[in-house]
Amino acid sequence: MTSKTSRRSFVSVTTAATAALSVSPSLASGAWAGGSDRLRLGLIGCGGRGTGAASQALNADSGVELVAMADAFEDRLMSSRARLERQFNKADTESRVNVPEANCFTGFDAYKRVIENTDVVCLTSTPHFRPRHLKAAVDAGKHVFCEKPVAVDAPGLRSVMESVEKARQQKTSIVSGLCWRYHNGKRAVFQQIQEGLIGDIVSMQCSYMTGGVWDPRKTREQCKSEMEYQIRNWYYYTWLSGDFNVEQHIHSLDKMLWAMNDEAPVSISGSGGRQVRTDPKYGNIYDHFNVIYEWKNGVKAFARCRHWPGCENDVNDYIVGTKGRADVMKHRIFDLDGREIWKFEGEGGDMYQIEHDELFAGIRGAHPINNGDYMCKSTMLAISGRMAAYTGKKLTWDEVMNSQQDLTPEAYEWGDIPVPEVAVPGKTKFF
């Protein structure tokens, strides 16, 4: 199944609703307040994260039934369905995964069919497609679990912002996959920070330094086209993943934004490159970034991330204030002399499960959740860091928000597409 969706139609940021879709009055009004009716769940993007999200949605509410699935590739969809059936369809209980062949959709337009057949959708596909999928789901009046990041470029993000506002107005849910916001320990430590225990924030540091992720899954010889090859190995292409500063490091950057009460910075500067992951099989993304974000009150966040096997791993966040400092990942706060003055003693909980628990509780209680503001800003924090590193320029928040760089291919079809070049600071231009 192929689709020749044009660049113009994909990045359109008009506020008009899609003519073929309409808001479901029952969803917007919270018809399930009693908690006993069935909620039809759809999964769009059947990789490991998508399969996990569907599992957590089913665990969150006994009235949820998975009824439709979509992916670019049939093999991934079938593998995901089989895994979920093993988990939720037991001989002595009612089946929770009921996705017949007729409700298994593949190809670039498959998401449309899932949205038509469901009440709640999990958007867990490759990040590039998130704006398109979210717009269709919101226009159809569906409740949404929306994995991070929500876009890979500014035009896509502007589309997401409009979808977020429409969901707010029609009172449908958008719960973000920025999962640390749903971790009990993180919620507790940020409450202490926002209540002033460390005083006024002076500076922040976040690190996401690991050995990397999965190696490319398919060779070009194993794929029928360049488009298939790049989508199969989506993580290594900026137009699909946003680069790893966007796809992974966004979790750390989101915590910096959280500390600043979700206020966007005013400027961004940084550097990055490919030092270790240089083989062409790794597409065109970088393997390290160092970015500085500055707020209008002078606070700076120093953000670093890298994928270098065999090196020190460091995934930590520190926030320094006029009265003390917070070790965010360990949920501890110290005074300026290094004495511990607060520590979270409770259970952190399964943040992946909690975000779905709260999504469905909100739907049942007619109290929709909309995480759109921070999920958009955190995505742009990550995109702006990539832009600054790729170009070597110091950029303002207004510049990146209004950027015209559009990473969308000319058409969505299984054929030849260009092989993207690696960005070169000082030569790569900012649009």
C-alpha cells in the first residue's frame, strides 16, 4: 500500500478540521464515566515501544480492548499482535486482543483505518510521522497516547501545536510519552524544587551518555527500496528520528524544562559530530552533542549526550540553586554545604504504566489530560539543540520556532529517495 502524500499537504498548519473526519460527541463528553463500557484501542506503530504501550493501555483499564493495528511493515505488525495475544488472551479469561486480519493495516496510510475503528489510539510510530498521525486522531475526536518526540522539524511541531489546542478545546486527551513526568520520585523532587527548597535556580546540567542503541536491522540488499531501508533503520536518519538528541536525549531536556516551570529558553548554542559511529550504515545522525540553553533570567542548562560504546555511561540530572542542589535521578536534595536535607522515600512506580493509568482514569471520569504544552516545548528544545550543533550557530527560540526547514520527503512511496548527507557545522545552513 503506497501513498503519494505531498509535502505541502503534510506540513499544512491550517486550523480547519479534516473534512472527512468529525469529532465523536460521546468521546468529548466522557460517556464512560461509569467505567463499565468497552473502549476500543488502536495501535499505530508496532515496534517494541508500541507493543509495550498497548500492553500498558490494556493493563490500565479492564474495559479496554485492542481492536486495530497499523504499521509500515506487515512482519512487525504480526509479531506485535502475536506477542500481545500471548499476554492477554488466556483460555480461562475473556480475550482482550481481538484484532482480525481485516483490522491489520500496513503502509503509509494505514493509520487512517485504525483511527476510523477505535476510540483511543497509541501513536508510537517513527517520530517523523507523529504530526500527521496526531492531526488525524485529534480531528477525529479520539483520545491519544502520544509517544515522544512529537516532531522532527519546526513545521511538524507547529502542526502538533495546533492539534494540541484543538484537543484542548474539544476536551479530548493527549497524554505524552515523556514518562519521567509520571514517575512518583521525579514528581516529588520537582515539587520540592518548585516550592523553593533549593532557592532560585542558578544552573542545570543533564547527561545522557550511553553505548548506543540497536545496530541497523536490515542491509540495503535485504530491502526492496531505499525508502524501505531508511524506514527499517529509522533511528539513524534525521528526517525520521530527529537524531538521537531528539529521540532519546529529549527525556533529560524535558526535566530541565520541568525545572523552569515549562518556560522556554531564549537562546541555544552547541556542537556535535560523528566521532565513533562513522560507518555509512549509521545514516546521517551524530553520535554526540553538547548544547547550552539559556533562559531570560540568565539560568543556563548544560546538556550533553553521546553514544560511544566502551566509555563511561552517565545518565544524570543536576539542578543548582541559591540554597542547595538537587540530584534528580537519585531524588535527593543537598544544602550548599553538601548535607542532605531531603530524600524521596516512596516507591517510584512504573512510570510507563502510570501514564496509561492516568490517561484512562481521565477518560472514564470525563477529566481529559492534555500534556501538549510541555511535550511540544521539550521536542523543540531537542530540535533546537540539533539545529545549533548542525549549523554551528547560536540561535534564538523565536528563530527555531519559525524555522522553515522541512524534512519531509517529496512523496511517501516505496521507491528510491536521496541518501541524506551528514551535517557539517559552518557549512550546513539554518533555514
